[in-house]
Amino acid sequence: MHKKQFLKYIEYQKKYSPHTVNSYATDLNDFYSFCISNNLTESESEIVSDYKTIRKWIAFLSSQSLSSKTVNRKLSTLRSFYNFLLREKLITFNPVLKITRLKTEKKLPGFISEEKMDILQTGIDFSDNFEGVRNRLMVEMLYGTGIRRAELINLLLKDVDTRKKNIKVTGKRNKQRIIPFPDNLSDVINKYLILRNEVLNNNNEYFFITKKGNKIYPNLVYRTVNKYIGLISTQKKRSPHTLRHTYATHLLNNGADINAVKELLGHANLSATQIYTHNTFEKLNKIYKQAHPRAKK
């Protein structure tokens, strides 16, 4: 009962995405399944507010070879759930506050070098048919604007302005932002729109479509990006998010203000953007060692 109320709250009042709501539901289901199977509660309708029970769950998750990041995410779900119960005056204290987050190793986001991105944009044959032009545009728009995969999929025809050379993106929690795109993208967009009109037999408000005229889907975007990045790079991570990381890193490497990059990426906090400065510092350090006469001694 309380779980359903919480999920409705984050979906309709907090405006969380369906993906996030599903993740929260899965985490809460896992928690209650653990409690019931270990006789720590009798049903999901009972509020489990003993922090020792939560600690047992965290210990169990850690024993299942889950990463610290995954365990902390599940703990964050519980924290939000208990904050909701506290707000509804169903409990008087959030027991998760007594639990310490697991230490996690900070991993730098992977990105593609500027030289390899040049090869991808100028030296790879995408073909001139509808799917080839669409795939080129998907890859170049992800790199040229830094948008997320979900934002690309949900991009509407009316959101792309070729005259002003920008797109209107609806991001997390329905926050909208305007992102400029490079001049060279205009030609690809115009070519795609001509072919799109030939393919489409019905009215579809979404910008990117399949050859059958339907809205594109996550796996299509992933497969496309994975395929073409694989032609120019041997790195393991070749996802749409890799192009987002690449976009941010290249902007900062070329002198962009970090606050401007934060706004372009749609980050709520500057800390989420600051991780890209590590890649920038690595490049500066490399340049220093190559160029400064004292660095080699």
C-alpha cells in the first residue's frame, strides 16, 4: 500500500521518468522480498523501519557480488522511500540515515579522441539511403549536441530548428533546454528530412523514425552507435553515452566554460559535470610533459 503511494508520488508529483520509477519499484520489491524470505516482516504492507534490517539487506547485496555503485543506488531508493513515509507522518525517523554508503571507485568516463571522431564523420561510409543517412544523423547529433539516448528518441519534428541551428530537448523531470548544433549538421538534417518524407506514409511527430515509419527505439540507437564507434575505436564501451562523454570532454578541452557545459548537458548539479575536467587535466598534463623543457628531466 505505502509502496504504491510512493511510486505514484515520484511518478506524478516528482515527475520521474518511467525508467526511474521502474528502477525504484524493483529495488523496493527486492528489499521486501528479502525481508519476507528471512522472516523480518510478514508482508509488503508492513513498514520495516529497523535500521538493523536494512543493514542485513545491504550485507546480503554485497555478498551477491553487486558493485558498490549498485548497492548505493538501492540504498538511495530506500532513503527516498523513508523520506516519503516521514513526510506522510507514518514514521518519525528515517532509518537509512544510520547507514553509511559503500565506498566506490570513481571511474573516469570513456571518450573518443577528436582525431577518431574526425575519421568517423569524414572517413566512414554510412550509405546514402534512408537508413544510412538517418544513422549518420543519429551519431552526429549525439556527438554534436551531447543529448542522452532517451532525449534523441523523444525528439520531435517541431523541436529541430534548422534556421537557428538548435534543438529543444526535454530532459530528466521534463526540464527543457535549447542546444545549438554545428553548421555541418544542417546539411545532414535536410538530407534526412527529404528521405524521411519519402518513407513516411502516416503522420509521426517524432523526428527520428524507422524505415517502417515508426518511432525509433533504444536498442536501435545502441546498435547503431556501437557499430560505427567500433569501426574507429577498440575501446569496450561504445554506447550513445560514450558520445555524450566525448561531447563534454571535447568542449572542455577546447576552452568551454564548465557552467556552460553543465547547462548544455542538462545537469542539475555542477559536480556531475566536473568529472569531465579529469579528462581535460590528463590532456593538459600530457601537453605539458611533451612541451615543457623541464618536464622531461
